[in-house]
Amino acid sequence: MSRQKPGRNEPCPCGSGKKYKACHAAEDRAREAAAPPAASGHPLAGELQEAMEMLRGEDLARVSSTLEHLGTLLTKWGPAPGLRFDGPLFHTHVSRQLDKLEDAVERDPAQARNALRLSTVRELGTRAFLDKLRATLLARATTAGLSPEDKRALCLGALLASTPKDGRVRPEDRPVLDVVFSAQFREWGAQHGQTLAAGVDTEGANLSDEAREALRQAGEGDMDALVKYVESDPGLASRIAQEAKERAARVEATMRQPTTPSLLAPEEQVWLTSVLWAPLNALKNPDLDAKARSAAVSGFLGAVRKALESDQDFLANLLERVRARAKDAALDEGTRTFFTDAAVAVEAEPVRMVLAAILTSRSEPEARSAEEQVVRADLEAKTQWTAEDLEPYRALLSDMKLPAAAERIHRAQEWLRAHPITLT
């Protein structure tokens, strides 16, 4: 069967309808193993091919254990050139960030370390550093005396440090940079008497590297790795669920701070206010007995769920905006970390997070122009909202070339035609 080798999960070219890995993959591997070696080629061709297949496969545990071994090698070799971020830059950045995270270190060392890791790899994990790291790892892999496991780990790290064809580099998506950070931060902590490095590692010792990596990727908004991890070992689902709850609680607590930006856009708040006003007022009635209050809570939660189900674009737009703000270099590191956590929390518990954005957040949504701020102020000064009251806002958003926002106000208008509200 002559053909270009497909991916493991692609249909087998033989036409059987099966995935390649379940059909001719084993036969092709046997043929390749029996083939005579090429007369010339890269001395690490075999190890690089194995690392590539590891990345294409579904065994996350193998990737995680190989990266763990790479970390062991980096620690054993020490701060050699090309295997660490620039020393003075690392010291300056980490020292500055730890000063900013002083309160967070005391409150939640694990969260503080995660914020520090994220800021460091974004700041120092440049394309130039990745190119140098890749070259150094490949050079190390050709030295004599290395075990096959050593070579595999070095080749895997080199592949993960490779720059994509489109030239774009997202340091936070490169787990090999996390390996470099962990090794260098332990060394830096020992040199400067910083206990955060060792303390957090001990605190997280009950989680495997695979679990931490899955949670790291989830923290960046990629839930696929977390889902695959849970499916591969359902026994840890409860631990990950607990982490999600703790993350949601952190997001809610941060929302209570007056300096924390709102998750909502202005038109989203208007829409939610319109469709949830009646059940929210019922919930706030001080004369309710226990039974009536329970019914009011259930009614309000049901209204929130119904609103989200009736508007599929709402959560998609909210998540897209929150993820974008998590990567906004114009924001400070603490705010970006908040949005990073919020993106995962919204995806995991949308009703809870929307409720928190409505009831808990102390900041108003940020207007995109002075004109929008004025129109919003005029709207909030009214004692009654009807469809006609919202028309100036809808027209302004349309003029601002924000069709999705204008459409959301239109939906609020449609609701208000049947359910006008009186504001108190």
C-alpha cells in the first residue's frame, strides 16, 4: 500500500473506513523498522520521529512523563547557556512581579505562582529564546552517553520549542517553557531565600504532572486537554471539579473589589436587566417567608438559565471577549490573571458566573465611547424602560459599527414590548 503516511486518527487510505491507527499503522511501523537505514540524515531522525508521534498520539501521560524527565535533566545540568532564560532579566522580572503579588502569595501561593509563571513565560519566552532553546536541546541530544529516554525528552522539548510556520508565538502555549521556568525558579528561590517555589511544589504534590498540565491548559481557555484527562482517569474528576469550584470562588471574590473590571459589556447588562428584572425584584422582596423565598430563588435561577438558553451568542461572545482580555498586554498582570480564571469559570459554570456578574460585581461595564456613556446614563436615569426608551442606544451602537451589540439591544426591545419594567 503506497501512500503518504496519514495521522493516527485519520481514515486509513486503504478504504476500510477504520482509523489509520486501528488498521494499517502497525503494519507500516513494522515495515519501517525492517527497512535499511538511510545512507545519510539527521543523527536524531529516529528520536525526532518518535517525539512527533508522541505529540500526535492520545497518550497525554507519556508526554507529561517525558517533560518531567526533561525537567530532571535541566535541573541536573544546572543553569547552562541556552537552557535558562537570561539570568539578569529573569531576576529583574521575578523580583518585580513578586513585589506586586505580595498579598496574593500570602492568600493563595499556588495562584500567585501560576500568575508569576504566566507573566514570566510571556515576557521572556520570545521567539529568539525559543530558537536558541531548540538548538541547544538538539545539540545536547547528540552528546555521547545519553540514554534513549534522555534523547526522547530532549527531542520532545526541541519540537515544543519550534516556531510554527505562520511565525506566531504564544509562549503560554509552550509547556517546554514551563519546564524551563520551574527549574530556573527553584534555583532562583534557593539563591534568594524565596520559599514560594518549594512551598507550592509541595502543596501540589498530590497532583500528577499530567493533571497540572491539563489544568494549566484549561487556565488558558483550552478545555480539551482537561476533558481528555478526566476521561482517561475518571477517579480524579472530583479533584478537578474541586479546583474548578475554588477558581470560581476566587473569581467571585475578585469581582467584589471595586477596581476589578466587569465581565459584562454595557449592552449585555441592559439585556440582562430587561429580561431578569421581574424575577430579580421578586427575589429582593423583604416580606417573603422561607418557602416563598425558596420559590423566588428557584424562579430567578430558572430565568437566568432560560435567558442563556434563548441567546446562544451571549456566552460565546462573553467568552471570546474575556479570553481576549486575558491576553491584553495593556492590562496589568493581576487583571489578566483574573480574566484567565474567569474564562474557565464562565465555561464551566455559566449560570453561576453570570449571576456573579449581575449581583456581585461592583464595577459598571466600561463604555466604549463618551457618547455611549452619556446614552447609558440617560437610560439609567429613567424610571421606566420601554422598547422606545432603548432606541437611542440601539441607534448609537449601530452608528458605532457594532452590529452584534445593536442586535442585543434590539432583543431587549422585543422583550420590553411585552414586558415593560418600572425601575426603583
